[in-house]
Amino acid sequence: MNDHVAKIRNLAGLATPMALRVAVTLGLPDRLCEGASASSVAAELRVSPVSLELLLGHLASLGIVERVAEGYRTTEFGATLRADAGNGLTNFLHLDMAGGRADLAFVELLHSVTTGESGYTHRFGKDFWTDLTEQPHLRASFDEQMTHRFRSQIPGLVAGFDWGRFTKLVDVGGGHGTLLAAILAAHGSLRGHLVDLDPTATEATRTFSLFEVQDRAQVTASSFFDPLPAGADAYLLCDILHDWDDANAHRILARCVEACTPASRVLVIEALGGRQDNTEFDLAMLAIFGGRERRLDEFHALASAHGLALETAVVLTEQRNLLEFRLA
Ligand SMILES: C[S@@+](CC[C@H](N)C(=O)[O-])C[C@H]1O[C@@H](n2cnc3c(N)ncnc32)[C@H](O)[C@@H]1O
């Protein structure tokens, strides 16, 4: 029984997740790569030397830093948290970047579970997207996080579906455009049109140039709550609907259907909900956005309200499915 208590205390502890995030925010794994004393780092950072020593003590117990003659030094394990490690972790954990800030919404999980609403909005007084618009460094870090998360998945997303049967694809909320660019690069007769908010949309034009598909890729900086480019034969929503509650998901789908021709398809790429392996992410969508990973039956209900019928469901990668809807 005591084992159970210890295990649960361990699972429930907030100290370690926050210690790691504060370490990244202060850049400790970078500053300590050659070894330094707590007092010299504290003076450099203008933080409390006593408190920093306590933090470093806990980081040492985790194996992130080790005690050496001059003070503390980042271990090989801790170097995973260095900004130049190339794994996206610092961007994800830094408390003043989009990912780290967004996770603070978990402190408001009780509010989200009680009301079904975003803990982020409850905590910061504005929703995630408004915060990104008001703080450009958060927007830049979120876009980078989004691009990084798909690095290994893009080949599967491109190869797992016959994109080449379309002539014009609108990527609704397409971010920096890495997915659309890869799809266009793989299908020379396909034209693409990305819609997202600025400055993200403008950045996507750079991606299209980088992939040398700029002559077939159009970009519109606007909201998907406003009218979308009309008449394309496919409208892609990749990791969009899970960011929104049902009311807003309906508004987005309505804009897609309004822009569709009778033969157009609406394509939804997401991780399907109701699976046991993704429960932490389910809670993140709830706490940050008041959204969720919807189950297949929930997608049916959402889409059928707009006259959309599910035509095919394809497993693209371990983490993402594609649902193809046509107008019934
Ligand atoms: C989770 S990201 C997904 C980005 C991209 N589809 C991908 O899979 O990499 C959600 C995207 O929705 C965009 N977005 C949020 N609100 C929007 C709005 N009102 N209109 C257009 N895009 C919006 C964000 O800027 C962001 O690029």
C-alpha cells in the first residue's frame, strides 16, 4: 500500500515538471555546459542565489546537472535541454514560449472539467490565439513548434493519401505551409492555396519558395471564420477542429461547405479521440483550447450537420488519420 502512496505522490508532484521548465526558461543547461557556481550564474541572471541553489539541487537529483568542483555542470542527459540540441524541447518547455505557457493551463484543469471551457482563457484572460496575436514571439514559437512536430510525419501524411486526384487544394489554417508544400512537391499538377492568420501566412510564402512550389501555391492572410477561397475541389483541415469547441468547429466547417462545389471534398487530418494511448493530449486540448480530439461518431455528428457524409477514413501515420467527407 505504501508503494501505492509513493507512486501516486510521485505522479502528482508538480515540482519536477516546473523545475525542468524553469531550468529551460533560465537557460541553465546552456549556461552550465562548462560548469559554474550557483552564485555566479545567479549574479549573471539576477536571480536569488539561495533559490537557484535549491533548483540546481533538485536538477542534480534528476541527473540534469551534476555537482563538480566549480559548482554544477550539465550532464549528457541534461544537454537534451540545451537550446541548440535541435529537438524542439526548449521551445516546448520555455515558460515564455507558446508551448510552455500553454501547459500552464493545466493549473486550471478543474475549471475546464467543471465548465468544459479553456483553462488557458481562464488563467490569462484571453484565449490562446488572441495571446499569440498580441505577443509575436509566442506566435513565432508556436509556428516553430508546429513545424517541428511534423518533421518525421510529413512523408507518411503525403504518401498515405492520393492527393494527386485533386487539382486545387485549400489548406485551411495551414500554418507555415510545410505539409502543403510537401504535398505540392509530390504532385506536380496540383495547385494549393493556404489560408492562415498573419504573420504565419506570410511566412508560408517562404516555405513555398524553399520547396520551389511558389508558382502553384497561393497564400491568403485571413481568418477561417471569414469566407474561404471558393471552388476548390478539396478543403484540408489539419489539426484545426481539435483546437475548437463544437460551436466554433461548426463555424469553420460551415465556411468550408460554403466554399465547396457539389463535388468538393472536406479532408480532416487529426488524431482520433477515444483511444487509450492519447489521453494526456486529450486533456491538453481541453485545458488549452476547450477543444478535444473527437471520436469518429463525434466527427459524424459534427459533419452531418453541414450535409457532409464520411466517404473514407485512412490511417496516415501512427498519430494521424484522414477523414474524407463529401457533400451528401
Ligand atoms: C494546430 S495549428 C495547425 C497548423 C497546420 N494545419 C498544421 O497541421 O501544421 C492551427 C493553425 O490554425 C491557425 N488559426 C488559428 N485561428 C485561426 C483563424 N481564425 N483563421 C485562420 N487560421 C487560424 C493557426 O495560426 C495555426 O496555424
